[in-house]
Amino acid sequence: MTNNTSLRVLPNRRHLPGNDAAVVAPAGIAQCHTACSGCNLRELCRPCCGMTRAEKEIAARLAFVRSRIRRGDALYRYGDRFSYLYAVRNGFFKSIAMLENGREQVTGFSMAGEVLGLDGVAPERHACNAVALEDSEVCAIPFAGLQELAQEIPALQRHFYKTMSREIEREHGMMLQLGSMNAEERLAMFLLDLSRRFAARGYSRSEFHLRMTREEIGSYLGLKFETVSRTFSKFQEEGLIGVQQKFVSIQDSAGLQQVLCRNAN
């Protein structure tokens, strides 16, 4: 099996900060389980382990490029041409939509093991900005090549669709629920969602650092900064969480869950 390194290194370099992002040598998707053995995205490439030899040879045609994005820099911006899906290898990103009045609205947060760029699949242009909240690393997967490969390998196609569906369902479900919640319910839902996502990737379910600011949390939840800070303080006073700057420990997960039911009736 040959290693395909013919993929150009992100030809539209304006998608990367300052045109000088550190780029690591590309690797074929069929080699992910070996070359990326320490990656949090191992599950994204698991179908490769069950492929036949012929399918692995086909899969070797697809390569991705691993790139590092500095804190505060944009992976892509609103209106950029859509060419890649970006799998977050490590780090944290926020997605930002530009409102008609010029204000910015945080529409989501993405961590290691999740996929960025799905907003550009239908319109073929990115509908938001994706900005790194800390020094991060992504794997850029050419969407056209992925589509072509998925048509030849049914197992990969099914896994790809499941990945897309899972990300879209999670984001839409979160936004729909937030629309009918008060401030306490929104923050409780946000913390529980982060807890589940960290746990799914092998991190602590009860202790984690918030990479985003209180203002960014407020923008995402549709709350003012003061409301977010006040609600954090209330949760801490009630013994639901512990907070030390950006470090959060969930001390009563069941209690947070009960917050979601306080005003149900």
C-alpha cells in the first residue's frame, strides 16, 4: 500500500492564520490507526480497521493535512470557499455568526474529537467564523475526496453520514432546548453538555477548564455577562459546582439535572 502525499497543503492559505501555520506531513486515511495512535479522533477512522485489503488501497488515495492554529486566529471565515472538513485533533474553537447589525453571535464550541466546517456543505461557502480559543491542531480532510471515496467504500460512507448527523443533531438539539429555558436552566444544560462531551473523549466528566470567557458563554446562551456570572455564583453557593477562575468542578450532577426540571410545571 502506497502513501499518498499528493494533496496540496491547504491551497487557500487564507483559511489559516497569517499564512504561516505549521503544517505537518499529510497521511492517508487508511494509515490513521497507526500514524495517529495518540489522536482523540481515533474513532473517526475506525472503519479503516475493518476494511478489506482492496478497500484500504482505495482509501490510501485520500490524504489529510494536519495544521496548527494559534489562539485567537481563524481557521476559516464567513464567506470562505468550502473545501475541507476540519477534525479537531486537540484544542478548542468557537463558531461565530455575524448578525445584520454587525454584532457577533457565538453559535457553538468545538473540542477535540469533533468536526468543524459542516456549515459550508450545502452553500459551499462557510456561514460563520471558526476561531481558536487556545493553541489547537486540526486535520483538514478534502470534502470532494471524501465524497468520492465514500461512494466506493460503503462502510466509510455510513460512518461519515453518522458523524455528520451526530454533530448536526447535537447542535440543533441544544439550540432548540435553550430557546425555552431560563438563565439557570441554560447554564445547567451548558455545563452538563460539556461534561458529557468531555467524558465521551476520555477526559474527566466532573472537572475541566472552560476555554471560553463568561462573555462568550453569555453570547452562546443568549444571556448577559452579569447574568452568567450571577448564575455561576448561585450554583456554587448551592453546592452544585465549584469555580476557581476558569476551572470548574461539578459537585452535584444530579442537582444540575434537577435545575432543568424546576420550572417544568
